[in-house]
Amino acid sequence: MSGMRRNIELKARLGDLSPARTAVRRLGAREAGVLVQTDTYFFVREGRMKLRETEGRSAELIWYRRSDEASLRDSNYRIAEVSDAGGMKEELAQSLGVRGQVRKRRELWMWENVRIHLVDVEGLGTFVEFEAVIDSDADDRESPARLAKLIEAIGIREEDRIGQSYSDLKGI
């Protein structure tokens, strides 16, 4: 796996993605594609681990650790590209056990150092996710203000913020 990486993240439930799409477009975010993904979660001793299969792309094994706070939070993670997703999934299922799967469709938008995802999660509804990628001290200092600007532009209310992963929301 590659070295440890870090994001500052926020996730919130949205009843309708259209106003959020309009708001991020107004801020100058650029569309970066649609990702149709299946995340298979495995039992692990610490943090969370999932095999992410994205249509038209290589699969990735992602391990991450973050708090379950419904506010801006650090996420520390590692990603490894996987050439044989089926074989990897079978090996991990046999050795660790499968917690469950989450299927989703994510519209990806990019703004400054922030990945904005407008997400439709099968069986759960629609959400927005912000991931401010921290690559420098400047990113670390400026990201909270950028995220606050996005929160305000989209009109995310405190009660719409979510601390859990989609796997937790699905009860898996």
C-alpha cells in the first residue's frame, strides 16, 4: 500500500442533489465525472477496510481511520491499486470475513483542493461528501475555511451532518 494520506472530511444527507449541483457550479467547481462504485467492507481489527470496485477503473483496497463525528474530521487512509478484484475479494472474504457491501453513484466535482461528491447510495438516499486533500501546510490551514464556504453555499444544516460511514448507516 502507498504511504499514509490525510483528508479533512464532512458528509451530510441531502434530500435533493440539484440545488447542491447548482451551488458548487456557481462556486466554480468543475465536473470530474461519474463514479459507479461497489464497496465491499471487511472485518478488521482497527479502522475500516474496503475493496472499492469502480466501473471502468482499477479496483482499490482502501484502509482508513477516522472518528464518527458529524463535523469536520480528519481521515487517515492508505490506498493500494488492485489488479485482480475478484481474487482479492475472495481472499479477503476467506481470511477476514465480509461485513457487507455498499453500492453508490457519485458525481465528482473538484474545487480548490476539495473533492465534492454528490452521492446516491442504494437503499440509503442522497448525500454530499467533501474531502479536502491535505498535501501541504497551506492545505491544512485553508481547508476548514473552504469547507465552511461549501457548507454555506449548499445550505447544509447541522442536523443533516453524518458521522458514520455508509456501511454503518446500512447496519453492516
